[in-house]
Amino acid sequence: MIVVLGGGPAGRTAAITLALGGLDVTLIEKNGIGGQCLHYGCMVVCALNEAARVLTSARRLEDLGVIENVPHIRFPALLYEMKAIQDKIAGILDAETRGSGVGIVYGKEGRIDGTSVFIDGERFAADAVIAATGSHPAIPDVPGINTEGVYTPHTLGQMSCLPDEMVIIGGGIMAAEFSYIFQEFGTHVHLVSRSGLLKNLDPKLIPMIRKELGNTSIHENTSLISIEREETLSQVHLKGSKGAYEIPCDAVFIAAGLIPRSEMIHGIEKRSNGEIVVDARMRTSAKGIYACGDVTGSPCLTPVARREGFVAAQNILGRDEVMDYDAVPQSMSLFNEYAFVETDTSCAATASLPGPAGPGTFWGVPSGMTGFAKVSVDPETGHLCGVESVGPAAGIIAAYQAFLMRQGIGIYEFEKFFEIHPMTDGVYPLMKFMAGKLERKPP
């Protein structure tokens, strides 16, 4: 018997792989299958962002005199219909998982103590255990953080109406995505970041992002000190480079990242922040105990979690498999999608250009919002070191480019590339440009 704790992308992939490999598998899921991705993360952003983009497009066309009357969001209905679709997806995942031969136990919580696993306090006999318990929101430790009117992605469903004024705490991708969503819904958003906005992104992307967040007040290098609430109004106390100040608001949204959910894991090596330490085969310090997904501190990305779950399962099945984090694509969704993948760009030749007009960007030409593309190339070999794409289909472009990078395919192969036209991909013309600019070295 193999026990898997957690039914998110990592745990579910591991469980299905093990069951298809002929093993008896029990998946323990305290809440709903699908994990953070379905219930609080990726799918929530997809749902809300899609509605926000409709409003952005409508305003753009209204400004050009093409349409009249921009629609308004019915926020309670939006949340209700989103939840209905999430429940439908969860049902599909449940059926798919059971159909693969996995037994699922809902409503119970697993605990690991060394090499032993307990389900709701009762010891459970298992030949191997996989901890895929995920993560939960990082909550700043400040006075008033538990005040009514303070939300996280896990409690967003409790928001009964759109706030007029909202403070979003965080300066990363999650904070930027929710800032765009709520500003397009008509809320005046204050984005509060302890450091610079999206400090780990290419500086060339930041002006475009700021333009998309044009109706958000951005407070950089600013710390949250405390939160007060009287009746329905909150007062957020901040400290920035010019000293302390307050912002009155109707709601506070915490989007300050994620931390591992490992408080039920004992007797296994963990880092000070709760991350379970694993090797490249997803093995922990305890024999027969594996871990994968967010709980290991790896990038909080669904595809990475799935791959880690697969690697863990393969090793339990006796098939040596090693996790490789090279050239992992990432993305962020505002009106445009911002996607990027990099390896070592320290000695690369680079080129960039605005995205072309095409499906989803034609009406962005007057405002110069047609996206962006950049490639980084090893001048000696022509191999790709990095790709950045901004546009409606940027995530798809970056995902396939990441695969080509791992296969060692570079710019010279793109001399024979046929594109679909019209399209918004600025990457492929850059590939052809760089292939002509850089002299191909003899093998």
C-alpha cells in the first residue's frame, strides 16, 4: 500500500502514476481534490482575469468610439458561477483519479512522524508515503491581520461585494495579477510592496506592466505596520521611504506569496521555513518517505509539482528518475500574458522588439500595447539561453520554447520555420533575425 497525502497537482499525479504502475494507492485529501491550483490559485486567476479582460477590451473599444456602454461586473454572481465550475472540474478530477485505480479518502488529515503515517490519529500501514501537502498563504505578522475585511486567495469567496478601495499586500506575480483584476472591476487598488514591483523580472517588462496597472496606486519599498477597522472601514498603517502614513480602505487582500504546509510532518529534515528537504529523486531524510510539490519549497508552479509527483512515483516503482529544473517556463496574467524562461544569460547576445498586431492585439496598436518579445542566444552555438514573450498567447509560446531549449534546438533551426499568420508571436522573427546576424560556427 502506498499512501499519498494531498490531492493537488503533485499528489494526484503521483497517485495516478503509482496506480497505473500496478500498486495499491490511497490518496488522503482533507478538502477538495485539485489543491491550491484549482481552488485558490491558477483557476481563480483564470476565471477573474477572463472577466477583467472583457472589461479592458470593452473600454479600449469605447475609447475608440467603436462601442458604447462598458458592462459592469456582478461580483457575487461571478464568484458563484466560478465556484460552480470549480466544483465541476473537481468532479472530473475525482473520476479521472478513481478511474486510474486510486482510492480516495476525503475529510481526513494525514500526519507523518518519521517513517510512520497516521490518518486522523490512527496509524496506517504503508510501504511508502508521499507528502504532497502543498502550501498556504504567507500572512504578515502584524497587529490587526485577523481583522474582518482582510482576505487571502483562500478566503476570497467570503467577499460579498466589490470594495471601492482595496489595499493589496505583496509585490510579486500574485499581487500584480489581483491588482489588475480588481482595478478593471472598478476598485481603486493600492498595491503595497516591501521592495520594488516584480523585482525579479526583466526591467524591460516593468514599464509595460506599470502601464497595464495604470489605475493602481503602487507603493514600493513600503512595509505594512498594522491594520485597524471601525465598522466597515479599515485603516492600513504603512511605512515607506518618506515615513509613516495611512490608507483608508474597504478591504485588504494579502497576496504576499506562499509558504509550505508541513506542520503535520515530523521526524523528517526540514528547513527553518518549513520546507521538506528532498533529493533529486524526491526522497526525504526518512526511508520510504517522499515529498513533492510546494511543500518542498520548489517553484510554486503546477507543472513543476506534477513533474515532481511523477518523479517520486517512478522511484517508488523502482524506475530511476531524476528531477530537472532547467528551463522552467513561468507566466503572469494581466491583460497581456507575460511569459519567460531562462537558463544562463550571462554571456548571451540579445534582441527584442514589440509584438506584432494580431488576434487580441490589433486594437492595441493605437496605445502601443501589442506586447513584446526578447530572445537571448549563445553567440558561439546559437542555442537559446532565454525567451520572453508578452501577448495573448505568451504562455504557450514560452512553454514550447522551453522544451526546445532543453532539446538543444536554437536559432538556426528557425530559418526553416513556418509561422501561422496573423499571430502575436514576436519570438520567431527574432529567431530568424539572430540567425542572420550571428555567423554560424562550423561543427
